Amino acid sequence: MSDGSGRQEMERRLIEKSVEDEAFRQRLIEDPKGGVEQELGTRLPEDVRVVTVEETADTIYLVLPSTPMAGTEGVELSDRELESVAGGLATESGNWGCAASGDWTCGICQ
């Protein structure tokens, strides 16, 4: 399901069937993983969750793809990763300071 075009095709197929077949639509709402497995004719991995949401006239859902950092909650960043996202820079003395001036007292970042 990670392949973009294959996933899009699967989603299109599931959505089309849910519009044409009310019983299938209800199955996707009540048991999304079971409905997807039934339609695909295969079992999804145990750790895969499937969630169905139904849009209404006044609610639109935007589904964003996962990011490379997804699933790393609670994992500490390495010193290199921390340096790449830090808002400051190292001063000549090796202390961290304001990105604009290298000095915490510059007033720009306070």
C-alpha cells in the first residue's frame, strides 16, 4: 500500500464501490480493515490500522501523507539532528547565541 499509484487505484476502487453498494459502505464504516481486506482479497499486516471517515456537507477531511519522522515520537534526536533544527548558532566561544547576531542580548530574537 505504500506505492502511490497502486494505493490511489485501491482507494478509487473502494470509494466507487462504497458509492454503488450501501452494504459495502456500511462495512467500511463499521469495520474498515475487514472491508478493505474483503475487497482486496488479502489480509493486511496486524499492525496496520484502517480508519474510515465520512465527509458531510460542512466538513472536509484532508489526509496528509506520512513524513519521514512519522512513528518516531519519543525517540531522542542525535546531536547532529538537534544542530540542524536549532534556532541559534555557535559563537566563537562555543556558546549558542542568536541566529541574527550570535549574541542573546541582540534584541532581535527576544
